[in-house]
Amino acid sequence: MEKNKTILIIFFALAVYVAMGIYADIGQLTVAIQSFHWPYFILLLFFTSVGYFLRYVKWDIFLKKAGVRLSFKQNLFVFISGLSMIVTPGKLGEVWKGWLIKDISGDDLSRTVPVVILDRVTDVLSLVILSAFGILSYRQGIYLLVILLFLILVFYISVTSKNISEKMIRIVENKARKFSGNIKGMHGTFQRLMEPKVFISLSLLNVLAWFCECLGFYFVILGFDRSLSVPLSTFIFSFASLAGGVSMIPGGIGLAEVTITGFLQHYGFSPSIAIGTAIVVRFGSFWYGVVLGLVVYLLFKSRIIPDKGHDFKEYQISSAEGSNVKR
């Protein structure tokens, strides 16, 4: 991500949190945060980490199904580094993981980009499923869930149907013939990844991963000496994450927090407790992932990603030595 964009996103996030603090009354918000039982924040980090691990397992299986072979260390580096891109609109910046893999192993983007796309599709599907836990208490949300389910179904049918996919590829070939090979390669990868057994089982694994973060949210509520049922907590967190994710706002910043706050106030929480809960949860889930991804990338990129400049110099030296021998 460009440095200027990163700075803008940070300032945007600060502005959002300052505005929320003013709404809640900064004094009352400070008291609420101070009253929070911080061991519950450790629980939030634990459940978020477990969720990330389960999503890594899903990512690893998808990659292997696509024919991409990385060592555990390399793949873990790619996955965790990619978390730094969840701050981009719709998490689309995670496509960067495809370029990381290309730098590490040379695998073509036609193999890796479909994995990133399906990683996001299964995230949306998982959040839709979890949001259904509370849809009876928030009927307005059913329209968003139905629309997203419909779009996922259309996407699935379009990719797996031979007739539809062949027509789509033909259209691309007519419009941009030079990309036809890449499109055919990506389509082949999509078909392998979207075999019903693979797609359904990994989607269910992803549901469990996101449910871990919902449990983290549930425990944060307990940390403020408040309580909601697990199903209701699951609905609020997953629906807020879903709304933020599909909004195309960078990282859903602002919308996710406001959605959580609005629901908690609806269920009787004071503005200061509701906003305090939203801020703590986002720091222990969303911002935790961003910081973790950045730290891992900066610390280990020189060890994981081959130094192409160094390789080129070695090649030049060996070539020079070879020419001297010939002389």
C-alpha cells in the first residue's frame, strides 16, 4: 500500500474514533474503558488468533488444491503478511498475496489470484451464515443477506457451469485476446477449488473461524459487566463485519464500529459502554490483524523472499568466471 494512502487511512480512523468519543462524551467513555476488565481482552486476542489459524488452514488447503506448494514457513509468512491488507476497501488488497507467492516460488498469478478471491467469497458466505443467527431480531438485515447469497450463487454457477463459463471466456477472448491464456488458467483453477466437497467443507471451516471472533466479542461484552446471549453476540459482530466488508470503505472503518454501537444501544447499552465495546473489539480483532501482518512482513521479508538482485550478481559472477575459463 502506498505510504500516502496508509497515512490517510490512519487519519481517517483517528477522526472516526474521536467523533465516536465526542458522541459518547469523552469523559464517560474514559471511565467506561477504565472499568473494562482487561483479562477479557486477552481472551479476545486468543479467539481472534484461533480464528486466524483456522483461516490459515483453509488458505493452505485452497493453495494445495490449486497446485501451489510452499513450505509451512513461507505460506505462514504470506498469510499473516496479507492481514496487513485487510485495511483496504473490501480487503481487495489481499490480492497482493498472489504477488508475494510469485516472488517466493514463481507460481503464476492464474493459480494464486483465484485462491485469494475464493478466500474472500468464503468469508462473505461465512458471515452471512453467522448473521442468520439474529435475523429474526433484525428483519431489515435480511435484504442484505439475501442479495449477498444470490450474488455468491450466481458466481458459483457461472464458474462451475461449462456452458456459461465457455461463453464468458469467449467474450474475453474477443475483447482482449492477449489475456485469454490467463483467463483460461484462472478458470481451471476456480473449477478445481469450487468442487462441491472442497468448497462446502472449507466454507464450514471458515464459519468456525469467524465464530471464534464472535466469541471474542461476547467476552468483551462480559468485560464491561454487561451480557448478551452468544447467538445475539454472533449476529451483531458478524453483521457489522459483513456490512463493513461489503461497503468498500477501507477496512470498514467507521461503519463496523457504528453498526456495533447501534445494535448495543438498541439492546440497552449506554453510548459510552456501546462505543467502548466497539473500540476494544476492533482493536483486538481488526487492528490486531493489521499490526501483526505489518510486523511479520517487515521482520521476515528479507529471509523469505529471495534477493533477486543478489541472485543476478551471482549469475553475473558465474558467467564471467565461465567466460574466463573458456579463454
